Amino acid sequence: MTHNARFKKIIFVTSLVSVMMFGALLASGEARIKTEADKEEAILGDRINVNITLTGTKGMDVLFPDKPADTGDFSFIGSQEIESKRFGPKVTGRTYVFGIYETGTHVIPPIEARYRANSEEEWKTLASRQIPVRVSGILTGDETDIRDIKALETFRTRRLLITTAAGIIVFAGMLCWWIFWRGKTGIFGEQKMAAPPAHEIAYAELAKLRSMELPERGRIKEYYIRLSDITRRYLENRFSYRVPEMTTEEFLNHLKNVSEIPREHKDLLKQFLTQCDMVKFAKYGPTPLEVLDSFKLSERIVDQTKLIEENVADEDKT
């Protein structure tokens, strides 16, 4: 037998054995785990979907955790079951959704799934592979530097005048409202005076915050914390939600089942709270234009939800 003929015979036998072993593996129904992520490069605030699936589990009990035990640097948003295919091998799985508010390369830790045959008592465990995700900021270059905020200096005088005028208007409005109710309750206040509406309190607090000029003094994080707290207290007073006690993710999930707030207002709230969280927790440096935009978003939330209250009152009168 020649050398080439012997070499071909070895290749044929090796291939035949490999095919037989692969077929035996498929026939044995051994459970296997598969990990898929919809993205391995993201920007701040992105949502990352991770699919964890098990195959070869026909006739077995399978358990996936609703929430992973370890999420690393990622925030866990939620999970849902993956529907099994009607045809082909049975696939059991779950989709996990993560968020990220830190730049750099981060790793989603392995997620463990458990399975066992119906006749067995002991569970077996399979772990998914860890997934590296590279996270970049929304802005690049010189735009990310928040130290150069002196561009607002030229508007200081005009802003001071606007803030003072707004404060006087708010104070005059609250004074008129107080005099009106004092006239109704009597000079000695026999009846208890009602608390100011939620939107008036929010307007007064926003005017006070603007007069503090925190962004101009480089206190960006403190400014966003105060702005977020004002908006959350307003939502609590307006809709009786315990918003200050909820995380942003918990509140956004709660909003899905709230019928009193229209879809466009929910989108406004999501945009505003995400901006605040990026500055408070992700060390994100907003531009002066983004600082002003966040303040206007808070004002729009109060304006538009206050209009809902007024419209409801008008409908009750008719």
C-alpha cells in the first residue's frame, strides 16, 4: 500500500468515527447552553438584550432565574421567557435586558440555568459565557469637557433679570392666592387653608434652583440632583405616587400600567430621568445646552401634566 493510499484511508476512518460520535451526541439528548447578545458595542443608556437558551432538554424540567444573581457593572432592567419553536428541536430560554451608565469595557457575568430529568431529584447546572461589552459616551472630543462652562458668563445679567422677574411673578401669584383664601376663611382662619397646588410648588422650586446658578459655579451634579428631586416631588404630589422612593427603572416600569399619564408624557419623563441618571451615576458631563434642555424638560413635565388636571376640572364642570 502506498503512502498516499494509507493517508487517505486514515482520513476516511477518522471522518467516519467523527460522524458517528456526533450522531450519538445528538441522539443522547444532552443539554447544551447557548449565549447571544444583540450588541457588544454600546453607548451610555443603551439597552442590551442577552438570549440564554438550552437545547436537548426534551422531557426535562428547566429553570432560568428571573433576575441574574450577578449583573457586574450593569443595571438589570427585566427578563422574559423565549417562546419555543413549533418545529425542530425544543429550545427553552430567556431574554435578559441590561442597561449601562459607565464608559469603558465591561463584562456581563455568566447566568446559570438548571435542568433535570423528570425521574431525577438532583438539579444540574449550566452557565452561559460571559459577554464583554465596550461602552462609549454620547459625545466625543472637546464636547465632553464640562470644565469650560464660562460661555454662560455673557448671559449672567440677562438670566439674573429673568430669574428675578419669574420669582416676583410666582411670589405675587402665591400672595394673591393666599389673600383670596384668607378672605374666604375669615380673618381668624376658622377653616384650614388648603395646600398650594403641586404645580405651583414645583414652579417656585424651579425658580429658586435657577437663581442659585449652580452650573455656572461648576456644581453640575448637585444641580441635577436638585432638579431630579423637584420633579419627583411634583409627581408624588400630583399623582400620589411614591416616586422619590423608587429607582428610575422601577418608576419607568410602574408608568407602563398608569393610565392617567398619556404616552407622550411618559416619553418625556423617561428622557428627563435618563439624562439626570447619566449625570448623577455615570459621571457624564453635559454641555451648557444640555443643562438648559434638562431644565426645560422639567418645566414641560409640570406644564403638560398640570394641563391634564385643568382639563379634568373643566370636564367636571360641564
